[in-house]
Amino acid sequence: MSAFSCQSEIADCVRQRNSLAQLFQNNSRLGIPIAFINEGLHGGAPSGTIFPMPVNQGCSWNRELVGQIAEVIAAEAGALGVGFVFAPVINMMTDPRFGRLQEGFSENPTLTSHLGRASTVGLQGGVSHSSHAYLNSSRETAVVISLVKHFAAYGSALGGLNGGPAELSNRTLHEVYLKPWRAVGSVGARATMPSHNTVHDIPAHANRQLLEEYRNHLGFGAGVTLSDCNDVGAIEDYKMAGSRAEAASIAVKAGVDWDLQCGTDPKQWSYNFLQEALDLGLVTETDLDMAVSHVLTQKFALRLFDLPATVPLAPLRDLDSPVRRGLALKAAEQSIVLLVNKDNALPIRNLEAQKVALIGPGASSVAGSGAVSSLIGPYSLAGANVSTLDMALGAIGAEFSWEAGCDASGPADAGSDKIPAAVKLAAESDVSILVLGDIGNTCGEWADRDSLDLPGGQLMLLSAVANASKKTILILVHGRPSTFGAGNVGLSQVDGLLAAWRPGEEAGTALVNLLTGKTNPSAKLSQSWPRTVGHVLSGSSPWLQRVRGKWLANKRGSQDPDGRRYDAYVSSLYDPTPLFYFGFGLSYSKYKYSNLELRWAVPPERLAPMRDQDRVAVLNVSVTVKNIGGIAGSEIVQAYLTDPVGLPFVPFWKRLVGFERITLGAGEQRVCVVQIEWQDLAMHDIQMVLRVFGGTYKISVGGASNQDSLSHNFVLP
């Protein structure tokens, strides 16, 4: 395997790749083809299409869209001769302090499972029913092996710190953090990367029980595992091994087949020590044969032994084609969430006729502003042609001026000397568009924070500009939920708020389309948004939590209409409920729900004996949705389940079990059918066997997790 990295012109990169492939195949002892690997989180090639980051894709709640994005990533990676991509990331980042939150689809296991499954199928060309089979090669563009990251429970890092231990119960491990792995296993995921962290006090790279569970019970089979950077050597740092050879032997026997050899120092490449481990009797040839068999199986699956070592240059013509940029634009538009719209401040129908103050350190494409890197986010490849907000405003003929206003990182007054110019511009303008949020050194891998407030001088800037503006529209370009100072006073000062996350190469065009009403917002949050960092891992963050019986008994704190309780902290400025709920998002339209009906696709009496029936729809939930607004729009219909009383464990307050996106014209109504699959209805019993329990359930549908527009009870035997 070779990690693919090239700084030359793209055609020269492919020529270098071809030369290396020929060298290995023609001059190595056994002539085994080399496999190339590259990033594929939201783009597949240098100078290729850069899509919105996974957190954006999660906010689209659109399986089909995620699958289409994955197909393009596979095609563009394949054009370079890459066979494996690092995607998708199916970790649930349940602590927003964690800087890698933006790399995952959602904090929720059901949403992550469905989107992760769609991504895996898109990358690999279809559903694989056996890890020993060839990948589907029937489509015109390339397919790649999906190397899914990071196994397991990586997003629950203690303290929100990268590599922190996952301190969680066995039930939470299985029902929350392993659920998406079962989903991608059910469609034939072929490769995975163990995570930095420990699970039940054992590093993932040394955790044989965990890796065997994935292979034997979650559908991974003969898939190949690749270590994360230096993590085999870290077994020694965890004090579980006395030498690098011993660490390598532990990893191989645990089930880590490949070692990702980072850096240029061979002394740090842990699997270089396997010969020493073999000589010392720490590892056997049988152990090594097993690892080799997994590697070779997936090389055969890619047809590396059947196809020429070289790849043609012709597919490079399609990198970042107009059609693919159109998909990137669609993805951005469907993933930017409208969170605040006071007095219908948005859309601004005649934006091009108004004087616009464009304010914020990342609002302009000028050199050194950081706008481009903030809009596309990390793990994107070089050569992007990015539409920034100032470029898109210029394209519609808008009259605007830009001021940075502050620095985006550093102390709370960083760059405050720039605020007066921004305030002057705001006062002289018809509307102020503030672009604030996170940059690379405040949100990313090894960029975790102990605050969720906007970093640097951005809170000072927000307050000053809002006080001077006739209308203030805040656009967050960010990688985690943000808060807005003590009591979130900054939020109360804005007229409109768009959470743009990392919207990719068509960011500017998408934002202008949403601001002007050319596109109607439809995205919904894939994360619960806490009011303060002190609420992280409290009753409101993450959203999916189990019933707190004592809070109910003592009638503690605030209560949702569905009966969920949130205990409050003493002497606090904050209500204990979420600032914005999981599944929430506004539109320029409004939607009305009626006529909830349930139709069983599988007779209820057959559900209890069923086992391992992933991807089998057992219940169809139909509801009539009417667009009662004046323009066409899309609604995301969400189905939640409240579990029966009397289970042998504490249930969740309620859980997401299905969702569907429906597009309606102005005044149009249509029946939307949400399919509930067996694995989303099922729960784990005391032996951690997944099955459907009997009892009285309540299913509810609505436009957010706290909006139960309609509900219906049903009984399972």
C-alpha cells in the first residue's frame, strides 16, 4: 500500500503513480500489485470536486445525495488510480468540544447509520454480500474500497479531547457507537481503521475482542484493517508493551493487518519490527498469514491482479466537471441550516439593490483571510476552485464592502482595533452580513476547545456590529455548535442566523441563493446544540439519552411536551434545554402534518423471533404533509419511537427510527412514507443480542425531535 500524495500537476501525479505501480509489480519478489490510498472524506482528488463536509451532509438528511457524493469521490479517486479512500467517518461526535465533530455525519446512531451505509454503497459501487467477492464494476466510473473510520467509540472521547478514553457502558457501546458499524457491515464495508482511543481500558489497536466482534458479528468478515498514524507504536506508550516489537505483535494478533507508516523515520514504522517479533516468538507465521490474507483478499476485490498496473489519463478530464460542481452546490444548499429568522428577516429579495456590509475575518477571499480553508474544511485536497461569499455577491451585482473586524483566534479581544471600521461600515449600510465561526487552529484534529463561544474577538465584533446595524444576518462557518457569550446575548442581537458548517467549493453561491430566496432552506440539525459548554454531557447534549428516573420522580427542571425532563444547574444563566434541538431547522415555508397511519410490512408476531435482519423494512409510517407556505420547499419528516414500560434496562427518552425528505410545491400536499427498518426498531437484550421486544410503543412524527406533530400507539407481542 502507498499513501497517495503529489504536489505536481495532476497528470504528472498519475504518471508518478503508474511508474511506482509498475516498479512494484515488475521488480518485487512476488509481483504483488501495490494498492494506493488517499483521503476521501469530502473529495477524492487534487483539483477535484470538494463537497460539503460530512456534518453538512448529515444536516441534509438525504441518503440519495450522500450516495451520489460518494460515487463522485470514488470516480475522482479512481481517476488517479487510488483503490482505497479514508471514508466515510461514522463516529458519533457526542461532545462538541471535540475538534473532529465536523468529520462525522451526526451525533445520532440512526442518522449516522443510514448515511454511512449510503456512502459506503456509493464508494464501492453497490452492496457487497461477501467480503470475499469482487467489488461491483458495472458502473462507468471507478469504484474504490471504503476504509471506514474510526473503530470504535472515537467520538465519545473523555473531555472532548482527541484520543481520550471512551468511558461508556457495554450497552451504550453496542446500541449507540457500534450501530453504524453494523450498518456499513451489512452492505459490505471492506476496510476500517481502528481509533486512537481505548475502549473498556484497552487501546483499539490492541483490542482483539472488539475487532473480532466487528469481523464476526457486525459483518466485516475478511475486511482489512489499517492502523491509524503511529497507533501501533502507541501500544508501547500505553504501557501495554515493553518494546516496539511487542507492540507490533499485540496489534497483529488483535487483528490489525496493515500499519500506516507515518513520517520518514523507519524506526517509527512499527511493522518493520515484525521479523524481530517472529524471532522472539511473540507472533507466529499463522498470525501473519491471517493479516496477509485480509490484505490480498481486498487487493483481489479491486481486481489489482487482473488489471494493468497503469491507469489512463483520460478520466482526469472529468475532475470537478460542471455536473459535479452542480452536485456540490445542491449539497451545500441542502445542508446549510436556517436557525433564526426574526420577523422574516430572510430572504432578502432585493439584495443586489442594497448596500451590504460584509464583515468578518473569513468573509472575503483576499489573500490571508482564511476564507477558503474555512469554507472547505480539513481533509480536502489541493487545487480547489472555491466560490466565496464576496465572489458570489459580486456575481449578482451586489454593492458591498468588506471589513475583517477582528481576529478569528486568540484572546477575547483579538483584533479589536479593527472593530471601529467594521462598525462604521455597518452603520452606513442597509444590511450587515457577518461571517464568523471556526478556523483551522480552533476546530479540527488536535484542535479541541474548552469553550464553545466564538473564538478570538468575534463576540466583541458581533455585539458592536449588531448594535450599529439596521439588519444583522449572521452566517456561521464552523465545525462545531457555537455559543454566543454569557446568556447567549450575542444570539439575541441577530435578525437571522445560518449555520453553514463547512459547505465546500460552492459555498458562496449556495449562501447567496439562500439569502436571496432563490433556494428555500431545508436542512435540519444533525447535532443537539447546547446553550453553554457547561451543558455538554448534561441532559441536553447529546440529544439521545436514557430516561432520568430521579428527575421525573422529583419533577426536576424543564420539561418538553413529550415528558422529557432537563435538570437545571444552580445559579445558572441558562435554561437546561438545548439552544437548538436535534432535527431542528427553519424554512421559508411552513408544513402541516395530518393522517398518521401505520402499515406493517412484516406481521408483528414475526418480529420477536427475527435476528440479523438489517435493511429489512418492517413498518411503514405514512403521514400527509402539506406545504402551507407560499413557495416550494422540502421538509424532513422524522419518526421517533418511545419504548415500552417494563424493559430489563432503562430505555431512551425516545429515539429516531426513520426519516424521509419530501419536496412540495406551494400549497401542495402529499403522503410521505417513512420506512422503519428492523435494526432501528430492535434493541439489545441483556446478552447484547439484537432483537425486538414486546410491549406498547408510541411512534411520533414531526419536523424536529421536540415537535411531535402526530403520534400513534402500537402493541407488539
